Amino acid sequence: MNRRIRRRTFLTTTGAIATAAAVGDVAFASPDALDDAATSGYVDVQLLNITDLHGYLQPTTPGQGSVITGAGGVQVTVGGVGYMATHLKQLREGRRNSIFFSSGDNFSGWPFEVDAHANEPTVEALNALGLQFSTVGNHELDHSASFLVDHMEHGAPYPVNGRDDNFVDSTGHRFRGASFRFYTANIVHADSGRTIVPPYNIEWVDAGHGRKLPIAFIHLTVMDTPTGSTSYQPELRSLSDVEQANKLAAQLKKRGINAIVINIHDGGVAGNDYNAGTNPSGPVFQLAAQASPDIAAIVTGHWHCRFNMMVPDPNGVPRPVVEAGNHGSLINEINLKLDPRTGAVIRELTTSTNHANTRDVPVDEELQYIADYWTAKGAKRFATPLAKVTGDFTRTPNASGESTMGNLAADFAYWDANQHRGGRADLALISVKPVSGSNALTGDLLFAKGTNPADADGTVLFGEAWNAFGYGNPVLTVTLPGTQLHAAFEAQWVGQANGTEKFAPFAVSHNVSYTYDTSKPIGQRVDPAAVRIDGKPLDLTRDYRVAALAYTLIGGDGTQVFTGFTDPFRNDRDHEGFIAYLRANPVLTPSILGRARPVS
């Protein structure tokens, strides 16, 4: 063990952020980290990390982030678990202590073949890759905490309206859950304050001569997860990430654990070079400035960014702060040197590299087979007949902003909410042309058959329904005063800075009708007496239970009128709920338009 570390050089390095990383090469805490003589005698530990895979098992396309930028603006094509497996094998070769983990958002992504199979394909692939543990990302909670633990971790059947699970995997077995575990220290049950999964894990590495040394990983989740649109969970709340990190670091240090790493599903931005970092900003850099100096490295995610930096801790000592992109584009490698007696990280010997998951290596046959199996299974599921329509459901609006597809979406939300005792709603509203952002009406359901060989006139295929409505949002039921509900109807007309107005209509469920008068000023166009809910006029003195998508209720689409809603109840997610609605109503006829009408 070489104990003559050049301390002067090390402390000089702490005066700047990511001096080495800025050139797009290995980031190091001091020049000694690259000196074989200086690093000899210590316990070598390799940390390998991915983040935000989002179920992209197949090689990604340009629109999915398949091309990333390296040093000097060089473009690199990346992606695919088949290639990732090969890179991991190469990186692990000859390493006695190698730990492979994720910073969250492994699934609940966008590939149909993964999402429509309850994210089980991603778990099978990660099991095969040898993933050891993961932080809970916000998308890990797109269904529920119990779904994550009971189904995704342990493989227990978890039936939900419209969602099938426990599919047969590529080996011919039913889904058995993850061979790895999830952790978070700052997402807790609102009633008990207990974390939904354990807050940290401890891995033991081989120090030689029969001795083991511990490394603790503190896991943190982006703090707005319980109130985010896709992961909205009224029964959960979040705690401060910095406070939890520092509290747990102190506890672990007191237990004699001297190697501590933060694994957080939150991130930042630091330039375009995937293996460097410039002008850093974002939540994790604020956390890095406050997190205990006892923490040796900070591994991040969530922002779908790529950076590799050495950032000074509160004592001015550099430590890695890294993010490995998204969709399988990168593998981050941090190399730690531990004192064989104390297990402490010799911080000046730390290095970090973001490795591109390039496609210039042989593809791993096992992982590619898994990806191809689920792609084929996805195509078969897409082509499964689901329901019948007697006419076209289109998003084409009339002058009142009403469409047959919009009405169908509102009827679904009303139906879905009323399948749940806590979700029972008086009416449903669906934003069909929002002020900003996106909306859940993503396609039409047409009577004429499409191009899929399995299609026929009047038939709705599973995949057609999936693609026509939904973007991974839950239907919430919330309480609004009658005055606020009236304000929502008025908020469909929005004045613009240039003096014009924008029409941002809501689709309403079949038990609602109203008239409006555009000759009147904005804010005075809908008479409460002209709004009928179950045949009765809108009562400004009472409360209503309203079903809508979380994205709209929290203002994600620019709709601010629902601020302050109370008593939220989470119903089903839009995709699965819509599938359940079509199964319960297997023959659908387009509604006659007229729920919203101008005054005569």
C-alpha cells in the first residue's frame, strides 16, 4: 500500500469542479488516482451503474436517444440490452469486487411490448444482466407501492382492471419477480411515516485473507414523486433528500461503515459531452454541496442527462457526481480504493468514467433473445381483438370543441372512477386541447380496418385501443366546491397576451350538458344554471367529486383552475383503465354530439 499520496496535489485539485472530466476522459480526484504505484495495496471496488432504462430493451432509434455526443462533438450510436450485456462482461472481467446497480426508472416506459406486459420484460432483462439493486424512481411508483413490492419484486399476481400480469417469459416460466431489490429513504407511507421499502443496503466486498468490508448505498427518490402526474399517490409523501442522506450517513458512520454512496433518482445538467461536465446546475448539485463529507460518491438519474464530474464536498474534497443518461445509452463506472484496515474510501484515488453502450461489440445472444421474444409477444398482443365499434371515434372537434373520441374518454373516466368506492364521482372532465403540454387523446378508433392483418371492419385491436388513449396517467377523483367547478367551465376560454383568446375545451361525461355564450366576456360565458349534472343545475353551494387525469388536475397541461382540490383518490391508470372499459363495454357506438352547445 503506497501511503505517500501527494496531498498538496490533491487539495489543489479540489479548487475546481471536474478539471479532468471537462476533457471527456476519466474523471479523477487527484493525479495519484491514475498512478498504479500510488493505488497499490488498497482494496479495489468497481461500481457499475445505469439509470432510466425505461424498458428500452431493443436498440433505440434517433428519436429515442440513440445518438449521444462525446468529446470534441463526436457522435456515438448507443442502446440495446444485447450490447449492454457485452459491455458489462468486458468491464467486469478480472474485477474481484464489482457491484452493478440502477438509479431508478427501470420500467414504466414507453415501448408497447414492455408497458402492455406490466413491465415484466424489463425485469427479466435486468435479472439476466445481473442487476443487484435499484433506487425507486418516480416511475417505479406509476402503479402503487404495493404493486412495486408484491408484484415487481416478489412476482405475486396483482390483478388490476384492464391489466394482465404474470406472463410467460422467454424461458417458458411465469413471471417470478426481480432477483434484485428496490430501496428509498425518502418516500414514506403518509399514515405511518415508514419508508415503502428499506432506505439503504449494505454490500460486502472481498478485502483478501478472508476479510470483508462494507459499502453502504443510501437511496433517494425525486421529492415530487407522490404528487407527480404519472406517480400521483395520495397515500405517500416525501422527505427531504438532503436531510435523509445526512441522517443516514451519520448513522452508518456510527456503525463503523466508512464507505458510503448516495444513489439518487434526481439529477441535473452539465453540458453535452457524455463523459465530462461543464456549467453544472440542478437539484443534485445543490445536494452535493450539502451532503455529508462522509459520502464518497453521488450517483444520479431522472433528468435523462449525461455527465461525469468530480465535485467538491462541503470540506472541499472532490467526489464523483455522475449521471448515466437514459434508455441504455451509458454505463457509469466508479472505481473506489478502500483502506484494507478501516474500509474507508481513499478519496484522492477515486476515478469515474461514463462508458457509451456502443453497438460495435458482439451482441449478447441471451439478452437479445429476451428482447426479441418480448418484441414478438408485443406484436401478438397488439393484434388481439378487444372490442367492436359501430362507427368512427375521432378527435376531430366541432365548434364547441366536442368530439366522439373526447366524449368516449370522458365516459371512460367517469366509469373508471365509479368502479372504486373511494373514487365515486359526480362527473368527469378530460382536457382535449390543453393550454399547453400534451393530452391523453393520442389516436382515433375507426370502423374501417387498419393495416394490421388481424384487423377487420368494426374491430378494435388491443394495440389500437392502447395507442388511442392514455399517456400513463392515473384517473383521480377529487373534491371541488361548486364555485370552483363553475370556474373550470369558464376556464375553457383563455385570454392571450396579444389580445386573442385560446379555446381549451374539456370533454364532459355523458351525464353532463351545458350551454355557453361567447358573446360575453371571458369568465362570464357559462351560466351555472345552464350546467346540468344528472339533470340538475350546477349548485354553487355544494361540493362535487370530479374525475380527471392527474396531469390536468396538477396543472401539467397549463390548467390552473383546479389548484387546491382536496380528498384525492387514485383510480386506475389511463391505459389499463381504458382497456378494462372496452372489455366491459365490448360494443361501442359513437355518441351524438351536443353535450356542449352555444346558446341559441
